[in-house]
Amino acid sequence: DAMVIQNPRYQVTQFGKPVTLSCSQTLNHNVMYWYQQKSSQAPKLLFHYYDKDFNNEADTPDNFQSRRPNTSFCFLDIRSPGLGDAAMYLCATSRDGQGAEKLFFGSGTQLSVL
Amino acid sequence: GQNIDQPTEMTATEGAIVQINCTYQTSGFNGLFWYQQHAGEAPTFLSYNVLDGLEEKGRFSSFLSRSKGYSYLLLKELQMKDSASYLCAVRDSNYQLIWGAGTKLIIKP
């Protein structure tokens, strides 16, 4: 089945130790998104790619970086995780991000920072 | 600023009907989505409304009034597995998705 896959499901890192989260998709969608979601809060968009075009949200900290080496894969790098970065990180895709096009989410990566 | 309001938490009884409201103030409107999110899991798509009126899909229905900036999600014949958070999201004039914080629905036997 076509899907969005995130690895790992749970990630534990130490304060200040770089961490990379990965996402892959078999839907061949143009748009890939990274969201941060904390408990009982709305998902917060960090950035998205439309094909190779990178779009960074204005309030996304510089500590967060992303790479999309090809259509299928997207990575989220947290260069120096702080305690406030502990959250669920959600990868999502959309065919073109317009109109009625819904988002397909991966299962998420729950990040803990010790 | 852009804003989406939903009740934080609701409780309902198994087999009953519940209505979850969503009001929005956004820069333009290009559709409204409802997603279901079980605890610790990713959101899954439930419905999409872009025109006024009711969209029915099995036990779930979603209503939209663009003039009032208002939507609701109606869940019928509630089952225990419906215990989850329900998120309302609006696509604005720039096609950005504006998300609500979600309504946690607790189903009691």
C-alpha cells in the first residue's frame, strides 16, 4: 500500500546532541511537510517542500533544518536539541497542497530530550 | 491574526450522538478539513467541506457555514473506538493549513 513512513517511531536524544528524523513516501506526492506537535496543541508547521522548493516558516528556529534529496525522502535535522524540542514530529505529504487535497501523515516520531 | 476555536474536551456516551464545533477567522478560505487523531498517533483524514451544507459519510457528517465562519462534526452511534482528538483545519487564501488545537472526545460506556 502506498504510504508515508517515519523512522524511528520513538527517539531519545541528549540535550545538545544532534538528531535526524526520517520520512519516506510511496505516494509520489509533490509536497512534503514537517510538523511539530506538543501535547493537546495544534500541529505547528516547521517547513515544507514543493518538489525541490524549500519553504521555511518564519518562526521556525534555526536549530531545525531539513533536506529532501529526492521525491521520496525527507529528513528533519535538529542540530542542538533543547528540552523544549521534545514533541511529536509529524511528516505529511500532499499531491499539490491545493484545494481539496488532503494531507497524508506518517505515524510520527515521538522525540524525548534528556 | 488567524484563529481556529474548538472546545478543549467533550464527553459523550457510547451509542449517543455528539457534535463538535469549530469556528474560524482566517485570511481567505479554501476549504475546511476534519481529522481524527488517536493518542500518540498521527492524524487521519475524516472530511472536507468547501461549500455550505452538510457532507455525510457513514456515521460521521460535517457541516459548513462560510458566512458564519463555522463548522461542526457530527458523530452518530458513538463507539468506544471514537475516543480521540478531532482537529479542525482551514486552508487559507495562500493555501496554508491553519490548525485548531483539537477537541478531545471521551466516550463513556
